[in-house]
Amino acid sequence: MAKRKKVKIFEDLSVALADSLRYERGAPVDLRVTELPRPPKRLTPAEIRQIRLSLNASQALFARFLNVSANTVESWEQGNRHPHHAALKLLNIARKRPEALLEA
């Protein structure tokens, strides 16, 4: 049987609350701040087609670059579906640097 790890939630919360109080009062506190990037911009079917054409790729080849099906690329270019999440991020990268898809 595996040993259960004891969790110190109260201590962690107590320290976090004390830090936030010091911060609110203007005292120096070593806080970790992470700035998240903006979500990728949604692309129109024409923009997706232009990215593909900039690579001189067929829909099937472009689909292989993106690791999606050729039907997916076709649906994007016809406006029936829209890329989301990782595919959208990758398309936005390819829009700025099309050669990035060829290098990967």
C-alpha cells in the first residue's frame, strides 16, 4: 500500500493570505507574476487559404503539416468549421512565419 502524502493546505493558505495583506498595505512582497499571452486571433476562411497558398501546399499536404485531416482543412476554408485551440495557435504562427511549419 502506498503512503499517503500529508497536505498542508492551511499553512499554504495562511502564508498566501499574509502575503496578500502585506501587498495590499504596500509592503514589499516577493510575488510571482505571470503574464499570459492573448488568445490567438480567429482566422477567416480566406486567411486560412492564404496561409496554405503561401506554402504552395495542397489541402492534403497542409493538413499533414497541421496534423489534422484534409476534410478539416477543407471545412475551414469553406467556413463550415473553425479551427480552435492548438490548431488556431499553429495557424497564427504559420501566418507570421510560414516556414515554421516546414521546419517542424
